[in-house]
Amino acid sequence: MKYKETEKINRKPAVAGKFYPESKDELQQHLQMLFKNAKSKLDARQQLQALISPHAGYIFSGNVAASAFNLIHEDTHYKRVFVLASSHRFHFNGASVYSIGNYETPLGEVEVDTKLTKNLLKSSDIIQDKPEVHTNEHSIEVQLPFLQYKLGKSFKLVPIILGTNDAADCKRIATALKPWFTPENLFVVSSDFSHYPDYDHACKIDFITAKSICRNNSKHLLSALKKNSSLNIKNLSTSLCGWTSVLTLLYLTESKDYLYTEIDYQNSGDAKKYGDKKQVVGYWAIAVFNKNAPFTIAQNEKKEILKQASNAIINYIETGKKRKPIATNMGGILNEKIGAFVSVYVAGKLRGCIGGFAQNKTLNEIVQLMAVSSVTDHRFQAVQADDLKDMTLEISILSPLKKIKSASEIELGRHGIFIQKNLNTGTFLPQVAKKTGWNVNEFLGHCSRDKAGMGWDDWKTADLFTYEAIILKAKLL
């Protein structure tokens, strides 16, 4: 079916009232309940690049889908969200992108990036103009309320439905999408897992399939799917209904530094009211993280961190007592288990520097504890009340440690280092390399000798880790 170039036709909800509530208020309430019961976010903040999320009715797969989308942090902004889904109704070569209007749900319009979708149509013949393919397809639609709930209207949608059953087509689709597989965009792959085996067989098959996906290897996934189908499990019609969409994602990630993580699993047999364990459909939430993406913190979080550290120092200087950390009303990174170092300067001179890596305390707690410890650092003259007016705080918020195989992976100025050998440990923050002008060998040698208490070259036989630091600076008063 052809449409005029200037004709705008929104894609209307097709399964509202069937797969999820059609009332805006009821849908909002249902989403709120699903996110309340979702799996908690991961402790360590990483750059979320893609999600695999189920597309069944919310009473069956909503909890798992919420666990997937719950990984989107409150302060995150994505320019676009690409949603890839394999067609349940049409078979055709390649994929179809919707380019003639926006998608709608009971929560309102989701703006389609029509400029980019038209660009895709022009740049690759594997991407086709078939709007009718989208009309009744549910697998993209059911993802959108979750995105609206988490991101509001701050993103543009790129909806893509795959009609192919050819792995070669999936590789070509991945090539066409590769320029946009960047940290500014989120990719959501819509797929359920096993269809119609009994409960126990579903759990077994879905575990195998998820593990094969998380190996980030397209050949391994294809092999696992072939093996699953050869097991002759009763009523098993597929072990991954959106396999072409998942395969396309693997073609985008397998040659790069991406980490797949299993988040949550259920199947339709777990549904309290309607669960039938004789024939079930499986649902996985799987996340893909970009391990090399820069570590970031939102502006409002930075202000809250500095405020909490300042208040802790002032309270200690005024009372002479160390109080328990004060809770914060802010969500996000302050409630995650992330390490920090706090340095205090008086009239430009260092008067204390204390910190640590993430363990069992939240960033909010660590910042307050380290702030008080920094003004009582025994290596320096004790800070007095008169010093507060000339005090500057420098807080380094640390990304999770990443083990490296070679010193060649260290980027001076970007990476801090942590050296560990038996009970000996030592670390240098990233800014140390900038201030000293050391090369990599000097950076490691000084850390090994001066911080870890080992020999100059002992780092060569130690475990090496890198991390990044976001540095916050502000006057105390």
C-alpha cells in the first residue's frame, strides 16, 4: 500500500484493552505497580545500550518487562529508541520501518523520527516501506508504555519490524543500523522465548537460550536454537520467537566490548490468576551494557553530593561528633553502591584525602563518611572552624573497577589504577597522572611502591584494575 509523501498517518493502538489497559489512568496505575514489583536496578552504573524485553500481555510478561526497563536510570536521556520486533503476521525479505507518522498509545503520541526513518529507506534496500506491516503487530506497541513511563516524551522512536527468516538479511539489517548503535540511542529488542512446552521444559530451554545470547556470539545462538528444536520437546514450536531481531542485535555487538546480563525470568505459568503450567510461553529480560562508555552523573546529583559532604563537615566541626549519614530524598546514583574519594583544601593547600571503593554502603553514605574522615586525616594539620571559610572540596566519584590484562589498556588522565597482590593494594586517582606528568610505567611503579608497599616492578605480577572518576569541586561556604 502506497501513501502520499505529505500524508501523515499515525499508527493507532491495536491491542490496548487486550494486552494492557486501554484507559490512560488504569494503564498508569498498572505500570506503577509493575515497576514497584520489578527487579531492583544493578548497583553499578553502566551505560545501557540495549534491552531484550517480552511482548506478551502484561498479566503474563509485564513483571519481566518492567525489570528490563527498570534499568533505565531516572536521569538518563536517549535521543532515540530503536525498537526491533519480528513480525507475527507477515513474511517478507528484510525489515519495515514506519515512516509516515507517529505511534500512539493510551498515554499519548510517541514521536517517530521520520527524518531518520526516511534516511534508512533511502540508504539501504534491506529496509522497506511497508506501513501495513505495523498496523496490527503488537510486539512494538506493548513496549511503548514502558518507555513512556520511564522516559516521558524525551525520545524519538524508530520502529522496525523484521519480516525475514534469513540470517544473512539480519546481518544486512545490522549493517544498516550500525551508524546509530551509539550511546545516545537505546535499542529495544522485542521477543518472547519458548512457546508452548510444559513449565519445566520451558525453564530448561529458556535458560539454554538466554545463556547462548549472553555469550554475545551469533553462531552460538543459531547453534543453540537448532539444538533446541532437535530435542523433540512436546508442543515446543519455537525457543525464541523474535530470533531474527535478537540475531540482528548480536551482529551489532559481538565484535565489540559489550556485556550481556540476565535480569529476570518468568513464564506464563507463573501468572497468579491465569497460569497454566501445561503449555507456557517464556519471558526473559536481558540487558546489554557498553563497557567502554564514559561514566556520567547528572547535574542535580552532583549538587546533592556536594551538599551532603559539606553539611557533614560543617556538622562535625561545629559539634565535634561524627553523626550517622543523613538519608537523601533523591534517587539515582546516590543510592547505588559506588565508591568515592573526598579531598579538602584550605587556602589551596591539601589538608586531607580519604576514600574507598564500593562495598556495602551507598554513595550518599560514603560521601558523608569520607568527608568527615578527610577533615580528620592524621597525615595533615587538623581542620579548625576558622578554616571553613577558605575550604574547597574535591570529590571523586568512582566508576566500577574493570580488570585489565595489560598496562597498554590504561589511558593516562582518564583511568585511575588499582593494584592488588595478595594482601597488598594501592590506588591512584586519574588526576594523579595529570598532576605529576608520569608515563604509564611511572604511574604503575609509584603506585606499586608508594601505595601498595611493594617493589617498583611488582605491578607486573599483580592484578591490575582501572576505573574512571568524575571530579566535583566547590567552595564549602
